[in-house]
Amino acid sequence: MMTNHSLTSRDRAVLWHPCTQMKDHETFPIIPIKKAQGVWLEDFEGRRYLDAISSWWVNLFGHAHPAINAALKDQLDTLEQVIFAGFTHEPAVNLAERLLSLTPAGLSRCFFADNGSAAVEVALKMSFHYWKNTGQPQKTRFITLENSYHGETLGALAVGDVALYKDTYSPLLMEVLTVPGPDCYFREPGESWADYSTRRFALMEQTLEAHANSVCAVIIEPLVQCAGYMRMYDPVYLSLLRAACDKYQVHLIADEIAVGFGRTGTLFACEQAAVSPDFMCLSKGLTGGYLPLSAVLTTDKVYQAFYDDYHKLTAFLHSHSYTGNALACRAGLATLDIFQQQPILENNQQLARLMAIAAARFIEHPHVAEVRQTGLIVAIELVKNKRSREPFPWQERRGLKVYQYALAKGVLLRPLGNVIYFMPPYVITAEELSVIATVAWDGIEWAVNG
């Protein structure tokens, strides 16, 4: 009979987990999960954990959702996978058509990949290759924001700026132009998000003006730098950036991998600035948290730059074995069906208000510098000194203590450094939000006073 202990012992003998110092698990056991339903995970001994982070931001409508389950069971009897070079299938075509109908105007072509990092790699390569095909091979560089994160394959890592992930591999990475960002945590007292984000855009404008001739694209996470400690900024920055990219003839890549599909309050974050990027990268919530799949949406202008006779050697030859996987595409279609059939975005507005109420008590906590929110993302920034905003030394791992406390109380919170955040599935109830907030409060008290 399987038990928690037997499975974790076998795990430690053969597995290497992501984003983990495995030595930590000598004293803090890995959590084995047997099954899941809704917002709850359950181990082999019946202990339940409230999934407050949507299982790394992917699960939108809860675990084991009956509609997505049914769609996958039906697809299994028809087609599971086929080579996507020279072949096609109905789920992929349907999903591409529906994504293009839902995303900002001007996006008219869909390229599938396997995960978020792969989508970013595709967008970077497409942008570079576009300029090469159109007679501007000198455009080889990318502009990114400080504190940004776009994935951990080498191209995606290069255009990110979170030192924890990037510094070790810096000798392997291409050089990029990194611009100070619009992160509103650093605004002056009394300064609005919009005013600060507008003021900070001057630094991007200067960089574009100076380097446009050599730059392929600017890549940006719209509204929230998720892995960058859930730092947030105003939509006005996106509006200004779109206009500047047009002015200086530089592509705009919107990395909506974490913020897409309703997470920021609109279906896509770019909608809040009424902008359409040249490339939009999607993943995570695309399949409702079921299967790995990503999509890069782009314009017909970009597509036409690659469309020519074979001997011209302009084709985009990037490929993945599981491109357009039929099962993953069917999960994506089932996810979009839920958005279409239910008032998800309207319900999320109420859920966002409930999250704000649940988080309000943290504003006055003596070790909380800021409580910030965009849609269904709430972040609580822990500091050693509230007045000066002096952070706790990272070596003390205060956030880890919150994580450990929360697991002991049956809640999955996985802080980013010393930033505690709530990013739950959209089916969470007010009572369950209250549980998260109470456990987070008590966990913070234990972490900062222990």
C-alpha cells in the first residue's frame, strides 16, 4: 500500500525537482499528492492542501474539472498526437482560430510550442529572423526590463533579469539592453502608479532612440512581473511602449504566459492598455493547467516575411516534436469553452474584490512594506523595517518559513523570496480565501518573530 513516506523515499532516490535545493528535503519532506479536486490537493494519508498558487499559476478552474476531463477522454479515442510538419488536425485549427478571435486586433497567425520558455524562444527567433528576411540584418539585439523573467532556456533566460536564475549562466547568454523598469514599488510617496510608470518610460524612450537601428524587439510582461517578486505597474506604460516601438520600428513582444487568460482582470493584460503587440506569447492557463502547450501569435506582416519559394531559405524552421499536440489543444479548447459558457471575467471582478478584502489587514502589519494587487494577483512584501523598507537578509529565508508554516496548516503558499502572494484558481470561495489569509498572517507572524 502506498504511503506518504514510501513515495517520498522512492522520489528522493531517483528524482531531481525543479527550482529546488534538494538538500533541503533532508529535513523538510517533499509532499506526495495522490489526487486533487477543485482547489484542494490530497496526499496518501488524506491530508488536504489548499492550492493558493494555482499549482505554479497554471490551474484556472480547479483540479479535475469535469468539462476538461470529458474533452480529454473524448480526444483520447480519436487522436493523441501526430507530426505537425505537413500534417494538421481539427483541435489545433480550432484552437488557433479561437485564440486569434479573442486576442488583440492584428494578430492573425498562431505558432504552437510546448511551454512558456519555448514560446519566448520562438518569438525572439521570429523577430530576429523577420529583420534578416526584410533586409535589416543589423537588428540583432533585444531590450528587456530590469527584474523581468521570461523563462529558463538560454534565449529566454538572456532576456530576463532576475539574478537568482540568470547570474550562474551569464557566460552562456547573449547580451541584451536592460532598461530600468516601471515597478511601482519604488514610486515616491503620494505618486500614482500612472504618474510613476509614465515618468519611468523616459528611460525606455532614451534606449530606443539610441539603439533602434540594432534592436529587434522589446520584450515585456504586461502589468505584472510575476517571477520578479510580483512587482506591478500601470497600463499607461504599455500604451507608451507600443507608440514608441512603432516610432522606432522595433517589435513589441508581450509575454502573457503568466498574466493571460483572465488573471489580471481582463482576458489578456494588453487589453487594459488597448494595445496589440507584434508577438503575444501564451502558455500556463492555456490548457487550464492540464497539459504543456504554448502559442506565439503574430501578425500577417511578420508571416509574409517568411513566405517565399524554398530556395530563398527564408522559412522559419524552428520545431518541437510535440508541436500542436492534439490532447493539449483539446484541453485548450475546453478551457476556452468555459470562458465562453460562463461569466468568468465578471465573476473574477467579484473575486478580486474579495481578495482585496482578505489582504487588507496586511497593510498595517509592522513587517509589510506594501500590499499590491492586479486582478487576481495579490502580493505582500515582507521587510525588516517598514519605514525604511530595509529587506530581511535573503539568507534568513523568511519566505520559506511562511511556506513551511502554511503547509503544516494545509495551505500551499510558495513565496517568491520574501514576497507572499495569493494567485488562486478562479473557483475559490470566500471562505477558502479567508483560510488563505488567516494562515498567511499567522505564517508571517511566525516567520518574522521566530
